[in-house]
Amino acid sequence: MSDRKALSKDYKERKQVGGVYAITNTRNGKYLLGYAVDLASVRNRFQFAQTTGSAVDPRLRADWVAFGAAAFTLDILEELEQGPEQTPAQFTDDLKALEALRRTDLDPTKEY
């Protein structure tokens, strides 16, 4: 029982790492920009999508089918650790701001 309590305590005390990411089609240069409060989940979803051949996002589906999963890359553009006094809403707001900043550096005509 103490192992379960320890695991639960560790989970609750883990550092939340979010960030901004881009999924890029290496064949045509189009990209999907996003943010997530948990970057590990984004990496896992992308890896699962590549393994199963299913598009990670509906906006990519046509090109995913046309070019294949190998034509897409996942790049983490910014990482941000949630502060100890930061609420989930404040953390999300910070991630949205980071995404908006990154968006200004990218060509909007290439976005999915």
C-alpha cells in the first residue's frame, strides 16, 4: 500500500512541462503549430500516429495519407515548466502567449 501512496504522491508533485510545438510536412513545408500543457502527451500521440499510420490531427489527414507518416516531423519550439504558484489557467495563458509569439516567425500561408 505504501508503494501506491508513494506513486500517487510523486505523480501529484511532478513538474508539469508544457510548450509550443510544430508538426511539419517535410515534403511541402506546411506546418501545424500548437501548444500543450503536457508535451510528453504530444510526443506520445505523434509517435502513436506514426506507428499506426493514422493522422495525428484531422487537418493533416489528406497530406498524411498522400505523403505518409514519415513525411512529418514533430519539433518542440519552446518548453515551459509550470511555476509552483501558477494556476493551470495562468500556465495555459502563458503557453498561448508563447504560441502567438512563435506564430509571428512563421509563414501564415504554410499553416494547415
